[in-house]
Amino acid sequence: MNYLVPAWHTRLGDWAYGTPKLNFDDIVSVYGLLAADQQNCGLVITDYLPQLSTRLANIAMTPKSIFSVFDYLQGITRTDNQIIDYADFDWPQNAFFEFTPFRLIVRQLGKVYANVIFDMEGKINWVEYFNENGQHTKTLLMDSRGFVSRIEFYNENNQDIKDSYLNLLGEWRINHYPQNDSVEINPKFAGEFEKLHYDHLNDLVQEVVEKHFLDYLSPNDQLTVTIDDYSRIPQSIYNRVPTVFSASKWHPFVEGLKTLFDIPNLRIVTDTPFTAKKVQTVMNLSQPPLSIPLYQALFQLGHSQRIQGQRIYLFIDDLTPEELESLGTVILDHLMDHPKRDELYLFSYGGGQEKAEQFIKVVMKRHKDDFWLKGHEPEKKITDEGIEDDPRREEKQLPIITIEYKEFNDTPALMKSLDETRLLIDWGYHPDDQLQMAAVSIGIPVIQRIETPEIRDRQNGWICNDLLDLRTGLRFYLNDLKHWNESLANNVQIMNEYSADKLLEMWQAIWQQK
């Protein structure tokens, strides 16, 4: 069996303060390939993730087996879920429940007794308790399978002084003291551990991984491990069994990579050529390691030909405001030549709205006598004599151009919008790999500064040297349908190179290396 070891460290937070964003990583990609091929795989979790079942459900992962270090530490063997309702807790008889859009506030005699925090599915994430003076005294962390998993105790300075990890009967199995990182084992369960006291929690985690996971693997089992700067344990210990290490942009890996120097015949896979170059430099390799894209090509050809206007999508996450202004000015000149045909959409994975609005504001001020922005045209005035046009309409009928901002925090929404897109521009020095594969899958050309394996100059994209070259690229694909159709045909060929079957073949080849 292929066991996957992801670099997952963060628990689900208070969703009221969360910002939706695209989430992906190398292990999710590998799992998808194995699952599509109906191969069994396991998951190894070394961090405390009480909402793991919710996380797996959200990303549609159903591994055949899961080895969770903290499940072992807590003696948890159940895999079924049960629903815990707020009414199941032992509240004071005079408790008053105040329901808000994001949490439940429990009051006693007018004072806050507890806060109940929920996740996006309505399950309880944690419960905070307060004393009569308003001091935070403890927090119950809930496992998304439906039980109290950990109790955190706080002192008068709101410092976490003890974390008690519980079994299903509510008995504490281990106590962790965050201020000095020490751990004590409940003597009742001493037979399951080598010691009753550990100086550091990670020492205990390493013991569990080595003695209760690695020692039980069969000769046919292998690991795929994300190289991770924040790993709880030295990742070199995994190499006791056949292991492929994966480096990707989704997790910092340089420090983790340095710990693997002494491993002979080290097998490393990267997600992009840029990551591969970085690994080559850090490891002082004669050539970069193999790159396997995280995103597979999907045959989902777009329908931009059905849209009246030709939509140009510009990815702005990697652009400074100054770069956006320079780049946008070139595209704006093109729009002014074709105001009824071409449209510009600035888009981001999140956090780009202020940048986009500032650009639009500058454009409107600088070109107030050259065009009207769609949605900002001078309004007609209604007088006693009837409808009166703005004076500027009488003096000159200005063209109306379209510049809009869009934000995507999930892949389906991005793909749906790109379905009606004619041309994609990614001006960053490290083109976004998800965007590239999305463009290939939908069949649209991409303009970018750097050639990549997915986007090839004059085949399914235009590689620019400068902004003058950008003007040429815009005309090449938007003014001549012949070139656009050639790009579509080339994208179909590239889809075959990056299909799920081809990517799985690449992984299988490196898994089979000795």
C-alpha cells in the first residue's frame, strides 16, 4: 500500500473570521490519481487534527486506512461519526442561550458563561468557558467525529498551561504542558508507552511513528512524504522503508530538505520546474529532479465562441500596483480599439479587490474624456421637460469599455468563469500552475513572460519579452481566429500529455525505482 504523509498542521479555526481561499497540495493530487485508478492508499497524520474527518470530507478523500498519531495517543479506534448538540452539555439550570449568526453565547446571571464555536457544517469546533470575573478558564476541543478530544486549561493571564488529551470515556491519557513542552502519561496506560514522562511532545510523536507505524509496515508498502519545514519529527526516519519525497510550493521545504542530505539514492519529486530548480540549488544536484504537475488536464473545452464579447482574464495576484498599471495600460489601449468586442476582467484568488479598484480609479481619471467605463456611464437626468442627456453625450459619443474584478476561492467557480474566457494573461515570473492547466483543459491560449512545459510559445501561448510584445500577442489571438483555433488544437494535444493516466505513469515510474 502507498501511504501518504501530508504536511497538514492547522486545525479548523473560527469560521466567522476565516477567509475562503483555494486549498490544495501535493498529497491531495497524488491521492486523486491513485483513487481514480482504484488503488488503495493510506494516510499518516502526525499532527493533532481533531477536525480531520471534516477536512477529508471537504476534499473528497476516503483513504482505505488512516494512521493518526494522536488517535493512538488517545486510544481512539472508532471511525464512525455521531452528532453532538449544544444541549448535550451540562449547562447550569439558569443558563440563557443567545444565538448569533456565528456562535452560541451561553449566559448565566447576565454574564458570559461559555461560547460555543461551530464549523461550516454546523458541528461544534470548541467550547470556551469563563468564570464569574470574565476570565477564560478552559476550552473543550471537539473531534468532528463527535466527542470531546482535548481540554485546555488557562491561568489568570489567559495562558494555556495544560492540555489534557482524552479517550472516548473522558479519561485523560496524556497531559501536555505547553510552557515547557513536557508530557506526562497517565500511569493507567503506562503499558502502551516506553516512558511515563517525555521532555518534549515531539519525542513522543516520533516514538509512536517508529514503534507503532513503521515497524508494522510490510515489504510491499511504501511512503510518499511531503518535505516540510514544520514536521514534528525528523523526516529522514521515513526512509527506513521505500520513500518518495515531494517538494511543492504549497509548503515551505528548504529547511526540511536540508535534513535529507545524508539519504543515499534520495528520490524527490517536485510540482513545477521552478520548485525543481530550487531543490537543485539547495541540494547541489547536477540536474533538477523530476517535476510532475499537481493538476491534471481535463477535457473541458470552453464556450467563449458563444459569448458576444471576447473576454480577457488578467491574473493580478503576483502583480504590484505599479506593474498592474503598466500592464493594464497596454491592454486598455487594445480595448479602446475594440470597445464593443473585447472585455477585461481582473481576477484574484483573494485579496486583490483593493488593487483592482485602485487601478480602475486611475484609469477613469486619466481617460475621462476618452471612454466611459461600463457601469459608470453618465446617467440621464430626468427634468420637467423629460429625459435630458449628460452634456458629454451631446458633445461626443464616447466608447464604453468593460473592466471588471472577479475573485475565486474555489476551483469549480474558476473553471466555470474561464469556460467563457477567450484569452488568459499571467504576467508573474512564476506562472500559476493551476491556471496553466485550467487554460489547457478549457483550450484557451495564455500570454505570459516565461515558457513552461504546459504553455509553449506560439503553440498554445505567447511568451512575451516586454510590454510591446504583449501588444502583439493580444492582436495575434484576438484579431485572428486562425491563430486562436491553432492554439485550441495544440491544447488538445497537450491535454493528452497531462492526463490523469500520464501523470500516474510518471509517479509509478519513480515509485518503482530502487
